[in-house]
Amino acid sequence: MADIGILLQVTLWGVFAGCIYILLATGLTLIFGVMKVVNFAHGEFLMLGAFLSYFAATILGVHPYVAILISMAVMALVGIATERLCFRPILGTGKLNEIIVSLGLILIFQNMVAHVWGNDGKSIRSPYEDITFPLGPVSMPLDYVIIILATALILLAIHVFQTRTGLGRAMRATSQNREAAKLMGIDVERIDMLSFGLGSALAAFGGGLWAVSGQVFNYQSGSVPAIKAFAIIIIGGLGSIPGAIAGGLLYGLAENFAAYFLGAAWKDATSFILLTIVLTFRPTGLFGGEE
Amino acid sequence: MIALLLLGIFAGCTGAKETGPSETAAPGTGGEAQGPDSVKIGVVLPLTGPASSTGNDMWWAAQLAAEEINAKGGVNVGGKMVPIELVAGDTETNPDKGVEAVTRLVQQEKVDLLVGGFSSAITYADSVIAAEEGVPFVITGASAPVITHRTDIDTSWFFHHCPTSDDYPYWTLKFVNEVVRPAINEKFGFPEDRKLKLAVVYQEGKYGAGVLSGVKKALEENPDWKIELVAEEPFTRSETNFQTVLTKVKEAKPDVVYPATFINEQVPLVTQGRRDVGLNTIYLAVEATDDPDYYSGVGQWGEYSIQETRFSPYAVPKGPIAPAVNKFREDFKAKYGKYPSMMGAGTYEGVYIAVDAIERAGSLDKEAVKAALAETDLPEMIEAMVGGRITFTEDFRESKFQLYMSQLIWDDSAGECRPKIVWPDQLKEQDFQLPDWYEPGE
């Protein structure tokens, strides 16, 4: 049996993995909550975020963390454009259209990136990669600390935005009942654009942080995280931000404990077994409504 | 915006194809004697899809070989000099499309011979057509031994000029036993007969499982090697977080860790092992990661790790093949603006092997060419071969590569690590070093 030190290490790696999942899933659930649209191309926003960060850091030469902020801003605009040009025209015309549009977007974004940057692996070197903090037998890289803190901060900022500002409250209102929100004079189409922009920026943030943590990425790097993000928001409850947070953490922890006790080949299987269990007992997810 | 996006998808779909048409790389050479007007070689390769950069490399290398041969007058087919004509068969990095591509090459283009093939899964599927139609296939890029060992089709048409997943662990562990193990014993004062503890972390699927079974086979067949396997951990393809699995590996107290990965897995594995988990060991690597993307991705964390290789982007082995390697690299760079990869090197040799067999057969008759290929005995070209010769084994028609080991050493001017060949003696540039931070298993 593993000793407590090992269990703490596995927990730490689980929380770290969970942070990237949370950023991706929060954006996805935000968009779903407001528009009830399933964007299967959400993983491509993470991939694009990584590539734009790479472009800003390598070609323009800015600090990698500044590059991530630039990539977030650009991706917010890409998200708004995607909503305006691709999803708004088909809103309310049926789920099949949404699926086909998002599958088309996957092809467009992947091929665009492959055309511009090729299909080789890219990486971004963090200036802090040498700095680690000893944590028992583990070395905690500064980049990981930044990722965990940045995730916590951004979630706090979203919470404040949604509870303390008029626009944020309008977003929540639209999420709860679109028709009623419209009747109350809320410009729901503006809220759609805003949520898509915010969701895309969060995905870009996740992609940039993930890249800087020491990964190699290519134009297909968004595919696997996208599937995981879907599983997470289903576990957490579609449209629920606390659900995305809980789901992301649970997912990260389940994957890592499975990797330790059963072997890394069990990571994906365990996460989907978890999904099945949650759906059996709570069909609407952990934080889902009673719809 | 839409226009831009459409442009993107359009360009993405067609861009790679522009580089791979079935163009003739030949000056026409006439002749009065009866016989063929050209030798038509089908090159099976992924010009599009995830492996398209590898495919382009293979295509360019094949063209370079064809141009060199044509510049010297072409191929002597039974007394008549004819040019080589290359035809690309794009597998689109997909087994089904590979079958279509080979079918087209064989039935419509009526090629005399096939060269290339990339990925065991794709080649496993598309080589069936070559066997059924009876076309000789010089396979230069599928590492699974099953390609020529299978019994469900007639594999006598296949000539495997590519190290297999049995070869990688054999040479790598031979090196570990001869060089790394004594170095550890000496530095830490261990007895000479202490067994070195080896951990294998492998990608699930044909490739990774192939390396693991190659490790077991090599250890079984060489009981005098003092190496024991203390951990074998699989992971799913495209894994990015290895901290937990490496924590588990660390508990097994290995002296050396042997990952069987692709580049996008090897980079986070080595980085997280050294930086996060504190698994300060010697990491080995399969030749698939000997690629510029690996060196830029792994950065300083790759320092002192071992790269098994047969043709490196940054290292040239000492010895008789050095001038040929340098010439190939520089000619390739002058023409295409970048250095060739290992897959390019194999394809380049494949074209020469095919031409040699046709000249000895004296005709384009496929049975005669097949018989001549089986008798191949060429001096090694740009990849080191066992005994310095390219020959195919009688049982499974495999050529035997002399794989060599590089150690990654930090290079300030590159801002990355660069491989330095440390083994075997006849090819090495410098000696293997055990780093100060190295920690043995116990």
C-alpha cells in the first residue's frame, strides 16, 4: 500500500491536471449555459490559444505569459466572430445543425493551423522553467504554481463578474431563462457574443498555460482535451460553472489515482466509468438543475 | 473572416499535394535496343495527413536519388539505359487510403517496383496489395517485424530495409550493458556483477508493445547481459501528464528508464521526470524522437539522455560512411532548404537498392527482380549496416542496421541539446558521461 507522502503527490498532480480541464470546461459550460449550443470545436480554441501564444512568444518575442494574454484577447475576438458568423444563423434550428457547424469548424481550424504552422510539434520555453519549490520529495515548478493560482483567480473574477455586475447578472439571467431575460429587456444576442468570447478566451488561457508548462503541441492537440471537457461538463451538470470546477478536479484526481493504482493505461477508462456512475445516480450531473 | 477561413481550409487541403505530383525526375535517354522506356518506381508515402512532413521528406529524398541516378545515364536494364520515373502514392497517413494508393500504383500506374511505406499500421494494410499482385516492395519505414513475418499473405515480395522494434531494444540494451552499467558500478562502487534495473514506460498499441516485447526478447536471448526489468508501465497514446506514472516508476528504483514514445510524449515525460518528480536517471529513447522538434521541445531537461538512432538530424557518425552522409545532407539541404530526416535517408537508400536489383536482374520481370533483391549485397550507403553491407536475411528478408547511440549534450550556441555519438567505438564522437545529478536505483 502506498504511503501518505505518495498519496499527497498523486493528489497534487491530479489538482494540477484538473486546472487545465477546469479552464476548458468552464468556457464550454458558459457557452452552453447561455446559448444551449454544443460547440464540439471548443478544443480547437485551446489548440489555437497555444499556437497564438507560440506565435507571440517566438515570432514577436514577448514574454510567454504576456503572449498568453495576447492570445486570449485574439481568441475572444475569434470566439465572437464564430458566434456571429457560424452559430447565430443556425440558433434554434436544431441540434444537428450545431453539430455539423462545429464539426466543420474543427476541420477549418485544424487545416488552417496546419497550413500556417505546418504539422510539426511546437513548444514554448518558460523563462521560469528552472525555478522549482521543493515540496517533500516533489519539486513544484513555479509554472505550475502560476497555473494553479491563475486558474483560481480567473474563476474568482468570473464569479465576481456574474454576481456583482449588471452584465454578469444579465448573463446568468439569460442562462436561467432566455425568453424571460428577453422580456426583461436583456439583449440576449449581445450576451451570446459575450459568452462565446469569454469561453474562447478561457480555452485559449488553458491552451497557453498548458503549452508553457512544458508540452509539445500540434494542430491536433485540441481533440483529446475537447472530449474530456465534454465529459467534465456532463459530470458537473451542463451549464453549471461550479459543476465544471468540481467535475474538472474530480476528473484530474480520478485520472491520476487510476494511473497510480491501476496503471496509466486506465486513465481514460476510469474517467468515463466515473461519468457513467455520476449519470446513473444524478442524470443531470452533480450540479445540474431538475430539467 | 469567412473568406479567410475558407481560404485556410482550401489551402490546407491542397497545399501538401502540390509537393507530391507524379512528376518525372528524368532526362530522357534514348536507345535503339528493345525494352522498356523507363523504370517506374512507386513511392508509398504520406504526403497529406498528420505525417505529411515525413512524407514530403521521403518524396524529396527519393527524387534526389532518382536525379543522381538519371544524371549518370539512368538504369541499365538488360543493356539499355533507361531513366527512372517516380510515381507518388499518397497514403494520407491512413491505412484505408494506403490500400487505395498502392492499388492505384500497381493497377493503373503499373509500377515495376514499390519503395517506401511509413507506419506499421498503414504498411500492414497496403502491402497486402503488393503481395497479391506480385510486385516487389522495398519497405523503408515500418518498424513492426510482423510486416515480413506474417503468414496470411505471401511476404516473399517484401524486403524490409528499416530497423524493427526488435532491433531498437537489442542495440540499446547492448549499449546499456556494455557502457552505462559499468559506469554506474564504477561511480557508486557497486560490485561488478550487480544487475542494472531497467524500467520500460511504453505507449499502448503496436509500436510501444513491440518495443516492450523486443526488450524481453533481447534480455531472454542474452542472459549474459546483467539487466533486469523492474517495471513496465503502459500509457495511452498522446498522454501529456506523466507525473503519476513516473512516481510509480520511481518506487521501483530503476537505474535507467526506457520510454517507447513519440516526440509529443517523450518531451513531457522527460521534462516531468527530471523537473517535477525528481527521477534523476538516464532516459533512453527510440529513434523516432531523433528529430529537431524533440531537441527544441525537451530543452535542458534532455541533457545526458540517450538517443538510439540510425540517421540523425544533428550528428554524423565517424568512419567510412561519414563523407556519404555529409554529401547527402548537404545536397538535400541545397535543394529543399532543410536537412533530411531518418525516413528520408531510408527512402533514398531504398531507390538505390531497387535500381541495383533491376540492373542485376537485367529485366523488369517482377519475379526476376524479386530474386535479384534477395541476392542484394551492396556496400552500406548513408546508414551504418552490420558488417558494412546491405543484405537481406534469408528467413524474413530484413537488412541489419548497426544502430548507434547518441548522448544529448547542451550546446550554448544552439540554445538546445545536440546529440553526440557515444557508441559503438567505430562510429563514436566522444565518450558516454554519467551526469553529477544522476541517482542510481538504490
